[in-house]
Amino acid sequence: MLRWCKSLIGRSLIAASLMVAAVPVYAQDATLPSATRFSAIRVDVGPLLARGLGPYAETVRAELQAALARNFADRVGGPGPALVVRVTGVSLNPYAGSETRFGGGNATNSDYLEGEALVVDRAGTVLLRHPQLSATNASAGGAWYDPASERRRVTYIAGHYAAWLRRGLGLD
């Protein structure tokens, strides 16, 4: 039995190493050459729309598109690949201002924006995949009772996400 397990493990390791060898060089978490320029930047909120977040998803798209345009302004134009940012999750804490609860800050006082950046060539091939999660303080939008607070929180976390994405792609 032990010999069979070792044989199975050995074959599994060989198969895994062959699969790893087949993975392209542009694998996840790689960085781009410092001179990289993008032909376009797009935000995909399809996963949010699939969850029925219609108008809210469109707000996230608009804020993130504007933040990416600002942060990558010097990197857009020409025949390069496209940068597509797919938003897979957004979580805004329903109560801001709980920094001192339980003796200090806590995770329930954070807003989150999760997604992945895809660098895609003209043929649609994904050249690079960079997952990213941004977390910001839920009080970033100002007073929780202000009706404009939620929009400001989305604006703030979109800007945070875009700035860290530029760094994460090695373009800073």
C-alpha cells in the first residue's frame, strides 16, 4: 500500500510539474516592463451585475474608470495591450465610526474592493493576470449619516485601488 501511495504521489508530482512548465511566462503576479503603454483601459463589473447590483455596479464602474484614467494617464495611447480591470466584489461597511469598538480598530470598519487586472492583447489573449484587494477605512467618506458619504467612499476606494494597481503592475 505504501509503495502504491508513493507511486501515485510521484506521478502526481510529475504531472504537476509538467502543468507548471506549460504555464506561460506572463503568469499571475508578474510585473510589466517599465515602458508599457496600454491601448485602452476598461472596467468590467459583470460579476457585480450578475449579482443584481445594477445601478450600484455602474457607479463602481464609473468611479474606478475615472480613477484608472487619472492614475494611468501617462500610460494610455498607442498600439499596446488593453488593461481590463474586472471587479469581483465590493463591500462597504454599513456603519462607519466604530474605530474604538473592542479596544481599537476592527475589520468591520473597513471597505473592500476586490478584483483582478488583466493585460489583454488584441487577439484576446491574457498576457498578465494580477489579482488585488484594496481595503480602506469606512469613515473615508465622511460622516456616516451624510447621504453623499457612500458615493465618496466608493470614490475613495476606487482611487486607492487604482493607485495600488499601478504599483502592483510595476509601473511606478
